[in-house]
Amino acid sequence: MTTFVQGAIMLASFAISLFFLKYWRQTRDRLFGVFSAAFVIYGVSRILLSFIDRNSEARAWVFLLRVLMFAAIIGAIVDKNISRSPDDRGP
């Protein structure tokens, strides 16, 4: 059952990545591009975790990929909010 759920999460991650990739191609907004890449990284980490033994120390390196993914998302959000001009900001 665990393998099935991991596969479903992996498939959903790649589907979400395609969703963000579609919007990135339409708008060329970096935020959508980073989100697309982040969900690809998440899907790849799920694939790697399914092949690595649960007791292996190599799993820590896979979780480092997730840290990279979350850091990229946070960086993209900060970049999006900082790069706006003062005229674009609301009240």
C-alpha cells in the first residue's frame, strides 16, 4: 500500500509540475517556472525514496533535495514580492 501511495504522490507531483509549466509558458513569470521545477524535484525525490532501503543512510541525501525544493519556492516568492515596483503595490 505504501508503494501505491508513493506512486500516486509522484504522479500528482509531475501533473502539478505540468500545470505550472503551462502557466510559465504563457506568462514567462519566474515564479511559475520555479514552482514547476520544484514539483519535478519532489517527484524525483519520491522515485528515489521508493528505491532506497528504509534503513539506508542515503535517504538523508534525498531529503536534502526536498530542502532545496522548499528553499527554491521560498526564494521565488521573496523574489516575486521584492521585484515588484512601488507602483504595483496596493494600499
